Amino acid sequence: MSQTYDIQLAGARELPDQDPELATLLDQELDYETGVLAMVAHASVAPPSVLAAAGTVLSNVTAEGYPGRRYHPGAEWFDAIERLAVSRAQAAFGARYANVQPHSCTAANLAVEFGLLAPGATLLGLHLDAGGHLTHGAPASVTGRAFHSVSYGLDDAGLIDYDRAAELARAHRPGLIVAGASAHPRRIDYQRFRDIADEVGAYLLADISHIAGLVAAGVLPSPVDIAHVTTTSTYKQLGGPRGGLILMGAEHATLGPDGRTPLSTLIDRAVFPLTQGTPNAAAIAAKARALDVVATPGFKATAHRIAADATALADALIARDWPVLTGGTDNHMVLLDVSRRGLTGAIAELALSDCGILANRNRIPGDTRPPLVAGGLRLGTNILAQRGMEPADMTTCAELVVRVLDAVEPVSDTEYRLDPDVRKGVLDEVADLCRCFPIPGYPQTTP
Ligand SMILES: *Cc1c(COP(=O)(O)O)cnc(C)c1O
């Protein structure tokens, strides 16, 4: 074992004595994660080696700038590690450019938007209520304040309304169009968006935060050579540390709005110094580790299982008469309209989590309820597939979800009653299921 890990082992041994309060909470978190049926669509579990890489002496390194061009001394090994992370990101996505410094996908999106748009310029993105992300121009986000934000939505079938997006682009002449979603179960047509962008002279940003693993594995088509810039989180399907990533393919040398500076240079400057300071060196080491895992056949197999599981989960829910939006899924995500069954998203989320099942409330198209109540429930199969569950096992998962939702009696928008026998029965079965499918590399600590 490398000496780096002598420090981690020493730290792990000292922690319970030095700080029993924190050590106990961390153990409880591990117990919780291993014993809960996590079907939250954004979540995944990081392999132990990614967690180890995130907790190294690289935490001690402070160095602004990029490899070979730092504003501080002593970054020789960090330079080598950042270069490794960049080359692995390029390899994983077939990209020509990668920036591994964004602290999150939010930070990555802000860098791209502020790097390519002047304040007050027009940004066109998917509306938050239609499944878009805050950073795509929502009023509650700085992106909705700094830019003139225009939003497209969904058609009657719940699919992205490309015709409307094209109309809005012609009418408002955005400088940047964002294609991507936090809550959309269907494939996105990046070429269609690129055609719209070309027609009005806009740049195209593809935000694949939720689906980056499926894209890297080839389960979903890649926007990297179609969009000008692609962004993602590293902790969702990539199973990496908290963080973000910016990628460019065919357009990396295209000139920016000034007609002189290549996009790659603009985006480097947009991350640092425009929107961030020192990079998180330890997180970059963990990104390097995670992106190496992404290149393995095992990761690819899991990605295929994620998508197959989601399809099976949607089918099983439909078979039990629960309204699945768009009638199915192309990715890892299933959206349920629980309002049509007299529930709110909040009640569905709370009742399920009481029974050891995690899925989150989500607004759905046409939702009249406030975001904290919502009329939808968003489910995902990332962790189920990471635990080794196959499409056939989705019948069990769907049955557990439905058993809870069918039994819930709403009292208000956020309060409910649930038969204690149902709760106990589901909790027991969830514990069994979690024991049968342990998280790879994690101790299964539930009794
Ligand atoms: C989660 C998400 C983000 C934000 O990612 P963070 O890394 O949590 O900041 C951005 N865009 C989309 C589409 C997302 O789903």
C-alpha cells in the first residue's frame, strides 16, 4: 500500500478517539446508505478508491491557475494529477478539451454562461417547471438575473417542444442555448438544438449532468461533438467526487464572441479567474480516479443495466396502474404523476422514505402546486444497478413503491397516515433486498 494511505489509516484510527461525535455520525451515515433502497435519480455511490483519492494530502495544495501556469509554487505533482484527470476525461468522452476544475456543475454552467455571454445578453433554456435546471436561466438563480432569460417547454406528450424552442430563438436571438435537463426521461435531440443555434448565431451548451454515465458508456448519444460546450457533474452517474467538468469536442478551437479567442481559452479563463479561485486539488485526484473507472467494461455494463432497469421499472409501475410520464423512459429516470392518484409529491417522498425507499418530489408539466409540495415523484435506477439489480428485480422494487403509495392516506398537502403494518412489512423487505444486493466494496452493516 502506498504511504499516502498510512496517513488515511492513522486518521481513521484516531478519529473515533479524537472526535467520537463525528465518527459516530459518519458510521450512522454508512449504515443508512447501505440499508436504504436509494432510487433518487441523481444519486450514485462512489467506489472506495474514489473516496480514498478524495481524502489525500492533496488537500494541502493551494495553487491557482492551470498545470504549468500556476500562480503559486509547489504544484509539480498536482500539475501531473490535473493533467491525468484531463486526459482521462478526454478519453472517457472522446473530447478534445476538458476542464476538471469546476467545483460543481452549477459552477461549470456559470463559467460557460458568463464566459460566452455579456451580462444582459439572452439565454434560452428549458423551463425549470418542465425539468430544466436552475442554472438554465431560472429567476431564483443568478443566471436568471444576469441574463435576459427565455424558456422553452414541453409539448402535450411531455417531450421537448423543439418547434417552440426554434420560434423563441428566432424571436429573441439568444447568444447561448442550453440543452439538458434535471427531470426529463427522454432522449434529447442535440443536433436539432445545434441547427436552431446555427440558424440564429447562438452557441450551444449541452448539460449532461444527469446522464453523463449513459453518454460515456454509449447508451445515450453524445453531444460532445455537436454542442460547442458540454458540462456535467462528476458525482451523479460518473460515481466521482462532488464536482463538475467541462468538455469540448469538434468546436474546441472555434473562435469566441470576440472573433479572436478560441473557445478553449475562453472557457479556461471563464473558470479561473472569472468565476472560481483555487481549484480543489483533492477532488481533482478523485475525478481522475473516477474517470479511469468510467473507461472500464464494468462501468459500461452497469450503465447498460441502469437503462434496462429504468425501462423495466417504468413498465412495472404502468402495469400496476401508476401514471408514468411520457409512458416510459430512455434513460435512468422515471417520472410519476402522483397527483392523478390524489397524492402530492411531498407525501409520496415522505411516506416512501419512512419505509426505507428514497425518491424525490418533483414538479411535473402543468403543476399548480408549489415546488415544496409538487405533483410528481422522480425515481432513478443508478444505485439499484450499481448494487447489481437486474431488470427482473425491478418488479420487486416497483411492488414495494406501489405498496406504500397505494396505502398512503393524505391528511394535508404534506401530512399523511400510513398503516404501521404496511410500513413494517416494506421496511423488512427493503432490508432483505439491501442485504441481497450490497454496494460493491462497502461493508453491508445492516443487521
Ligand atoms: C444537478 C444538475 C446540475 C447542478 O449540478 P451540481 O454539481 O449539483 O451543481 C446542473 N445541471 C443539471 C441538468 C443538473 O441536473
